[in-house]
Amino acid sequence: LLLHQVANRLKACITEQDIIARLGGDEFTLILQNVTDLERAAKVANSVQHALLTSIQVKKETVYVTASIGITLYPEHGKTVEELVKRADQAMYLSKKKGRNRYEFFSYSIEEKATEKRKLIEEIKLGLKENQFELYYQPIFSVDGKSITKAEALIRWNHPQKGLIGPNEFIPMAEKNGLISDIGRWVKSQAIQDCTLFNKISKRLIQVSVNTSPLEIDRSGEWVEQWIQASKQFNLPEHSVLIEVTENTLMGTDSEIKRQLRRLSEFQIDVAIDDFGVGYSSLAYLQRLDIDILKIDRSFIKDIEKNDNSIALVRAIITMAHNLNVEVVAEGVEKQEQYMLLKQMQCDYIQGYYFSKPVSKKVFVSEFIEE
Ligand code: C2E
Ligand code: CA
Ligand code: CA
């Protein structure tokens, strides 16, 4: 019923010589005659957006819809139907990505980017096969600044051509393409092996902190079972792994995720909320979900020595966390003043360039855990 009404509104935007068709799903195609310049096409796109502004009544429901539009011109952007439709599609995805309810023209750079993305995906697959990934470790110090009790595992990619690549350049792409689970499995097994090594060398517990993407945690519970399996297989000492989840993972927390996190704590695998403060930041999570550690996002620490509001916020977070029996890590501590303030506020752990950048496993072992 909704598609019918949308089609009617679209019809009102075109002339009699033009064609409107529904290609499938919620996608429509408008083929405009005698439109030779971008400006005219943009006008029609505008009128389409306008036509959808008012609500649509479907039975008893009031529905609002918007259009994300991609535009191609014949013959500049293709000479065949297939080419024109495919490229309009790419432009449409760009307008979705830029926030929807807008239009974008096709450009060849869009296509180049799409090709680059496909290449990157193939390269990630190959990289996993050929062992091009590596875990770096950043020490997390107790607030006394002397002892290291934890280290965060941060993935790096030794790309055969491009050199060392940081996670921000491939994790988001891996998340979009289902590769994140493969990466996550690799990280899990590497982190567990490294953790075993650290504990052996240091003869004490160094908790390895592992990042997870919300997309890794499946509703079926496979992810959590794999962690449990692996920790049994390697005979991991209790509390030797800390899993960092973001607030996105916890958002809306259906009971399934909650159950899975509880499974982890049954096996003495700890859970931290990463980047606390930038997302939905509900302190209720801390209580409801058996969270062990809260990591205050770097953005609050960045100007803490200059900004009274940041001080107030960080102090409040620490106090509340402590009242709920949750310990606090401050991330991104770069300056001594920041460290001093955090110490005063009784933050439990400090992580940041002030103490150390993330370093390779080898350096981590020789600088931080060997006597
Ligand atoms: P994150 O979990 O917030 O990790 C902390 C990031 O802040 C790291 O960047 C670290 O190098 C950087 N950092 C640490 N101390 C400081 C500081 O004092 N100042 C500044 N400016 N930066 C600091 P990195 O290694 O580039 O990682 C970026 C993000 O990639 C991580 O953010 C995490 O979300 C993601 N990531 C890293 N490894 C993995 C992984 O194995 N799996 C998944 N799913 N995500 C990962
Ligand atoms: Ca993290
Ligand atoms: Ca973080």
C-alpha cells in the first residue's frame, strides 16, 4: 500500500514522456527524457524529495518516508542500460551513506572507490590467510604508575605493499563485509597465546584486553561459546582476558546479549565498556550487565587539565563506577597534568602515550615484563 502511494507521488514529479518503474524492493527508477544537464536532473530530484515530505496514510498508520537518490546522465555515465542503472545505484548508495534523504550524481571517483573497496576486501582475506596481521600491545598501568596489570591488544596489518596499517583503515570495512568475525577469531586465538606467554614470562597475571566489534557478537551465542571453548583449551587462568565492548553493543541490550555477557563472567572472563561517554552512556548498564571495567573515552581526558566541565564529568563517572563496584581506566592520557588529576580523582588505571604507545609484542615483553 505504501509503495502504491509513493509511486503516485513520484508520478506527479515527471512529465508524460518520462518513465517510472519499480525495480524491486523499495527502489524506483525514473527515466527522464530530454534532460541533458545536471541542473535539470537536480530539479526533478528536489521535487521528488518534496513530494515525499508530507506523511502517508497506510490504513491506520501514519508513515514518513524519504528518498535517497542517485543520478546518472546518458551518455556521459554510460551507454547501456546496465551501466546507467549500476552507476545510478552506486550514486544512490553514496547518498544513503551521506545521511539519506538527498541526491548524488554518479562520478567516476565513486566507481574508483568501489573498486578500491573490493580490492581491500580481497586483500584482507589474503592477509588473514598469509598471516599479515599482528597484535600490538599498549600497557595499562595501575594508578601508582609503577605496575602493569593489563595490556590492550591492538591489531595492526603488515601490508606487503603499503606497510604497517592501523585498524581504523580496515576494521570498518571488515565490519561492513562480514569479515570482522574472521578477524575476531584470529585476534582471539593470537591474544590468548600472547597472554599465556606474558603470564609465563612475568610469573604474574597480566590481563590482556581484547577489542570486539558489536557485529561479532551474534545472537546465536556462537561468539561467546568460542571464547569459552578457547579459554578451556588453553587453560587460561581466571581473569586473564578482558573483553572490551562498546556501548553500541549494549544499546537496547536484549536479554540475549545480557545472557552471553553473563556466560563470560561465569568463566571468569572480564568485560569492559570501551569508549565510555561518547555513546549512550547509561550507567545502568554497569549494574545490569556485570561490567568489570569502564574505560573513559579519550575525548574526556584530552582537555581535562584545562576544562572544568571535563573534570566534573570524569570525577562523576569515577565516583559512580566505584559505587557500583566497577573499576575505571582512563584512556588517552598524554600529559603529566592529566595523570596527576586522574590520580587525585582515584582513577584505577591509566593508559596512554604518557606511559607508552602501543608496541609490538617483542618490545612489550622486553620493555615491560622481563625483569
Ligand atoms: P580503541 O579501542 O579506543 O583503542 C585505543 C586507540 O587509541 C588505539 O588506536 C591507541 O593506539 C590509541 N591511543 C592510545 N593511547 C593514546 C594516547 O595517549 N593518545 C592518542 N591520541 N591515542 C592513543 P589504534 O590502535 O589505532 O586503534 C583504533 C581502534 O581500532 C581501537 O580504538 C579499536 O576500536 C579498534 N581496534 C583495534 N584493534 C582491534 C581488534 O583487534 N578488533 C576490533 N574489532 N577492533 C580493534
Ligand atoms: Ca579499546
Ligand atoms: Ca577506547
